[in-house]
Amino acid sequence: LAKTTQPISMDSYEGQEVNITCSHNNIATNDYITWYQQFPSQGPRFIIQGYKTKVTNEVASLFIPADRKSSTLSLPRVSLSDTAVYYCLVGGPGNTPLVFGKGTRLSVIA
Amino acid sequence: GAVVSQHPSWVICKSGTSVKIECRSLDFQATTMFWYRQFPKQSLMLMATSNEGSKATYEQGVEKDKFLINHASLTLSTLTVTSAHPEDSSFYICSAGTDTNSPLHFGNGTRLTVT
């Protein structure tokens, strides 16, 4: 199971764009990259998933370079409610487990 | 989107008793469910993988006789913490997936406090 490395914490002001980069040097050919958001005392919430290049949805963008050894989650114009822990995970089909790293604790300041 | 429901959301029990936590996939059939445990200020730790109709696979260091997992249908898996002790107090989270590349979806967790 591929391991991931992310910054432990980040701070941002409201309204700014936040980019969180994750490295996953041992990603396998059939692995997808998935990001989750977790608030205290809640289960992780799916944000975005991608395999290569760029993926965008209504809440975030995911940039994946050609070698797929890293990925960057981009959150546009963060608000106080985006304060949470963000996890980057790599893994295969949905019947294989995801192994969580330490995640990135994002603090958004007014 | 896919919804995974966990019940109860919190439970308090006395030392030595057993507690059952349910995990249901509400709008899809989950071939596989996963159970995680999370201690305060820490990340989620995978405990076991549960496949419908077969025995669960436990991660190293997780006692299978203490944490009983049953996955009797494609929409329900249960985790029973037997003979609970205060050190079993934790946040237990389940997730469910299929054999496609759709992302795993997680339940909202169960806070277990053993007194």
C-alpha cells in the first residue's frame, strides 16, 4: 500500500486559495488518488478523486503531474468552515483498504 | 452520492460488557467494508477488512476474538467489541466500497466510552 507524505499543518486567511501537496512516490499503476476532509468527531468526507492530470468539482481541484508521484489539492477562497484535517490517500478499487497518513491540519483565520 | 450510516453515534458502556456497532450502506451494495479506529489527535488506523459472506481479515495487532466482525449482507457489517475495557474507548469508523474505482465512503463514526 503506497504511503503518502503531507505537511502536518497549514494556516490560511479567509478568502485565500489553499494548495496542499501530497507526495506518493510508490504509487502503483492502478492506484487512484483520493482526498478526504475530516472535522472533529465526524467520519472522513470525500472531496475529490483523480488518476492523472487535472480534476475539478464544485469544491476543489486536484492537480496530478505526469509521473503521478505527487498531487496537489486546491481549495479556492477558503472560509472558516474549511478548518479541518485533510487526508491524501492512494489506492486501488473500492474493495481495497485505504491507509491513512497523518493528514494536514488546515486552520483558516478570519 | 453514496451514503454509509453508522449506529449508534455514541455509546457508553461498563467494563466487561460488549457493544455492537452497525455499519450500513444505504443506497448501494458494498462488497467490502472496512473498520477503522481513531484516537484523539491521531489519524485513522485500519482494524480489519470485512467481505460479505466470509471471515474478516484483521490487521496486525488487532485481536480478532475481541473485535468480532460480521458481514452478513451486502449492506450491513457489524463490529462487536467484546469484554470492553477503558483502553477500548475510541472513535470507531466504518467505510464501504465496491469493486469499482468509486471512492470509499465513510460512516459518521461511533464514539465508544468504556467506564
